[in-house]
Amino acid sequence: MRNTEVNKSQLLLKSPFVIKYYIMKKINSLTLFLFSISALTTIAYGAQSLSGVTYNLKNAADGYAAGAIDIKLKGDIGTNSEVVVYWGKAGKPISGYSFLAKNKVTNDTVTINIASGIIIPSEARQILTHVRAIGEHSLPSSPHILNLPENAAAKPVGTPTAEFQVVSDIHLTTDKNKKYANNSKHFTNMLEQITKISGKKSLGLIINGDITQKGLPAEYKLLQTLKQKVPNAPRIYLSIGNHDLWGVWKKKMNMEQSDRLFLSNTALPDGTTPADTCYDFWLNGHHFIILGTDTFSTLNATFTDSTLDWLDEKLAENHNPARPAFVFVHQTIKDTVGGSLTRQTNIDKLNRDGVINWKELKAILGKYDSTLVFTSHSHWSMYSGTSYFTEEGQPNYFNTASVSYIVDDYNKVTGERNLNASQGYFIYIYEDQIQVRGFDFIEKLWISGAQFSIKTK
């Protein structure tokens, strides 16, 4: 081969570029390639990449965010870009809140649908829209600013009459496998932040299933050990999840033994042990109902007719729509919230199977449509925009996400695991409404797209 000297300055390309090569021919041990070098168009991110933003609110004066944000882009932004929307004030995101929504750019108009139930924080006065490259964590310095209609934000609500918290899927384990490395750390971090924010004001913390990874005595012991390391943490109430029955699956114990182990690690407000994994209690005049599967399954839950009758009786007990009951079941209820939707389930192996006799369960819950129902199991992210669901003749359903790790659907409709993510709810009860507020325990931010208000009067 003839040696050719190349001037180095010829290789200094001043703009981003792509090198493509093609295998043209193989001759003995030599492979011939054809190369092409092409410059990429430089994209100007920020407000200059937008031609306009409109917000079509369904109701501009009730404090709810439901509606559509239409974002029109200038020029060729490219499919490696995304729009990020925040609630703002004076041109900056309001303090303590995450982004409201994030969508990939697929054409010159991006529409972001804001679901019902989400509130506009009382501090918000603007919508700030940014355009940036996917994977970029910082924001361009100049967002597009759209002023909200006057009085669109929710009115300040004052001091709650009661508050409690709901989390799930802590998956505590003594197993040293690296995929569980964050579980204990995330649990402790969650408990510390709840204690810092609510402290002794909390009625209690509900952990809605999958307390353990393998349902072992050592894992429940770890729960008690970690609790003791956080002084003034709220009292914890447990519901049983499929992982808490792992010992039955592995034939280390039977269902009765597994249930007894679980029940010995939770308690009623008076300190006594519940008689069954389906149990209820009252706190400060509010009714809490815990549901645990009647039959063993590695993933699913099934409730017998007697349990459904019991649930019906408990929901009817002192029923008052102004003081709705709170129901907790670990497994998802079909086609309600993120992780239970048909398009997300039965596609991959991320264990998003739910309640088998969901139709019968929904029929009971639908008789008491002011009820708040919390489901878990899927680990589905609160950033998905699918954390709340209701419809005529049905209660209010909420997805509790997970403390140990999150399943996120931003890049894949069936979800991808994010081991460094942790989320849960703070519930605040007022005279005329109940606020269910999603919180990101890693970022220490309120999740803007998971701030819900349920009117009770």
C-alpha cells in the first residue's frame, strides 16, 4: 500500500459530524471500506426553537390543570430532542417541584395532555417550556414563557385536619445481590424524609405490600432494625404483597405460616395484631381498609366471595362521602392506573399481573365512589401521567409507584427499570378536599404531574 501523508488541519472539523462506513469488498485478509463524513445541523435549543405554546384549560378558574398544552417548534429540531414543561413564576420553575411533563419530539407540534385531578400549585403563574437534547439534564437558559389565566392556580388550602403517607414495594432483603443494593438505603431515606416533612403530625405510614423480597424472617427483622434508626418516624401499617408470600412459592413455609409471620410484624392502632391479612381500623375518624390475597400466587391476588362481602360491609360502615374510606390492595386493578393498563401488561416480564377477579372487586368499590383506592405492585413511575384514574360509578384509584426502584415508560411503553428512583405519597385531609401529593424521594421534589385533589364537599 502506498503511504499518503495527510495534513492534520484537514481533519479538524468545527461542527458536529457523523462518520459512516460501509464494507465494500473483502480480498483475502484485507477488507475495503467506504467512508463518508457529514456535518450535523447545529440545533439552537431554548425559546428560540419554539414558535408558540398554547394551553387549553378545561376550566380556567377551578385550580385543576386538566387540558392540553400544544407546543409548536421552529425548523428541524430533530428526533433526538424533547420538550420539558414546568410550572413557573417570574420566569423560573417554582421551588420544590419537578417538571410537569416531558415529551419526545416526533414532529413540529408536541401535544401534552394533562390528566384530570392534577392541580396547578397555588404558587404557579406561568408555564415554562424548554427544548433540549434527549439525555441532557440541564435546561437551556431561556424558556418560552406562557402566563396562566388569572386565578387559574389552586387557592391556598391552609392547615390540614389530618395527614398520612402511602408507599409500597420496599423489598427489604439481606441478599447481597447488587440489584438489591439500594433497597435498604431507599427505605431509610424515605422514612427520614417523611419524618422531616410530617413528623409527629402523621397518622401513620401505610406500606402497601412487598415489604420483603423473599418473605423471610430475617427480612422482617431488617424492617424493625431500620425503623428504629429513624427517631420520631410515624407508626407503620402493612399490607401483604406477592413477594411477602415468596416463602410459600419456594416451599419454605405454607400460606398460614407466611401470613402469621407477616401479621406478627404489623399491628392495629391499639398495638394488637390483626387476625387476618384483610383488616381495617379507624384513625382520627377516618376509615382504613387493608386487603390481602386469599389464595397463593407468585404474582396475582384473588379475593373470595366472603372477603368481597366483608369489604362491602366495611365500606358501608358509617359511610360518608365527605369522609371517604381509604382502601389499600397491593396488586393492580385492571385498566385503572399506570402498570395496570392493557397496553402495558402481558408484554414483558416485569411482573405487572394484578387482581384476578378485578371485575367483582370493582363492582364493590363502585358502590362507594368517593373512596380512595391505592394499588401498587407495578412500580410504575408517577412521572408517567397515569397515576390517577376515575370514571362515572367508580372510586378514585391511585398508583403508589415504589420505594425500592421504579419502572419508567419514557423510552418503552412496557417500561424499563430505574434502580436509582424512589417515590411515594403524602395525603393531606382538609375540610373540603383530600390532596394526594406524589413525592420524589431521590430528588426531594413534589412531582408536579402527581399532585391531586379530590373534592369532598
